[in-house]
Amino acid sequence: MNPIEHISNNHVFKAPEGMKECDDLSVTVGNWSGYPCIVSHWKPSPEELKLLNEGKPVQLTIVGRSMPPVSLMVT
């Protein structure tokens, strides 16, 4: 999936120095039901849409040693 710009974006996370597999990421910093949150928007490629329609799962990878609360949804 590819990150996309969204009208609500108000911050950019810079890629970690030296991490070649990572790009800067535009996000929306705000709150969700009173909890601080950071939202990024992603769009699947045509090939990914094909795989999703075949029932393949979405994978979420968190780099590090802990798992923060996360949410995946279609908006």
C-alpha cells in the first residue's frame, strides 16, 4: 500500500536516518474519542486490491519491541 496525502494532514514524520526501506510519512495529529492519535492514509495498488478481493489479509508491521494500540479501517 502507498501512503497518500489527506486534507487533514498536519505533520510529517521523517524517516529514520539510514533506514532505506522507509520514507517520510504525512500524518494527521489529533484525537480520537478523547485519546491522542496519529492517523495516516493509505491506498492499495491495483494488485493489492486484487489480493484483498481474493480474501488475502492486510498485514500490519510495527518496528520495535512493543505493540501500541492500533486500528485499521476503510474510510
